[in-house]
Amino acid sequence: MDAAYVFRVRLRLDPRAEGVTLDPATVETTMERAADPPGEDGWLFFRDNLWRGEANDPEHARELAHEALLGERPRRRPTPEGRPVTVDSVDFRELRTDREYLDALKDAIRADLDAGTGAFGAADSVDDVLRNYLGSSVHVRGGTDGSESHSPSGPENT
């Protein structure tokens, strides 16, 4: 079972040494965050941080990326200016998963819906939950022939 949340992250670099400049001073990179196993602590990352395939709170997404990359929580004030690395933006790209993880995720969502906890708002089905939080950004990898499959029209087809 293997899955990761994939983000595009833009970083601004500010060298500390006098007379040193960078061109470009911003770089974009891909960051993957391992998805916690369904039903275990942290598995609701998608619910807590995404909405319709986008980061639901851009500032919070930048804070999470900053913490993951630099090992510290950014201070809200003063602004992070003057730091050697600043996370300028974080854009969610996809949940990259294998079929086994996606099936387990669907089972965990279904169990939660059946329990009636209300953890997913007014969603009535597993497909509604996946669509509400991940949009169409689910990418299933690792078919039996090693091929990849994409979900162009939404998670319900994965």
C-alpha cells in the first residue's frame, strides 16, 4: 500500500552572505507527503487540508510546507522576511496512490459514513467525499502491467 499527497511548492531563497545574489531567487519544486494509512492517525489529512482539489487554506498550507522543509513552524509575526528560505506558495497537485491504498481509503470513508459521525459534512457517498476534497486529483499508479491510470473525470472512476 503506497500513497502520497503531491504539491508544487515555490520557494524564495535569500542568501545570507553580503554581495551574494541568486537568479532566479525563486524556485519551484515538487513535494510529496506520505499519506497515512486509512483509519490510522493522520489519515484525514485530505479532509482537513483540501477542498475540491485545492489547498483549503493557502497560509496554512505554506506553514505545513515550511515546517516539513525546514523543521520549524514559521512565526506569524514578524513576517518571515529576512529568512534564508520562504515558502511563497503551495499548490496541491494530486493524491498519487496505488489501487490497494485507494481501496483501503474508500473502505475507511465508507465505514465512517456508515457510522454517521458527520466527519465528511453532508456527503452521502464515498464518491461525494473524494470529489469534495480531492476533486479529480486522484492518480492511481501501478497497474498489474506496470502502467499508470489517471482519473480525468473524477475519483468515482478510479
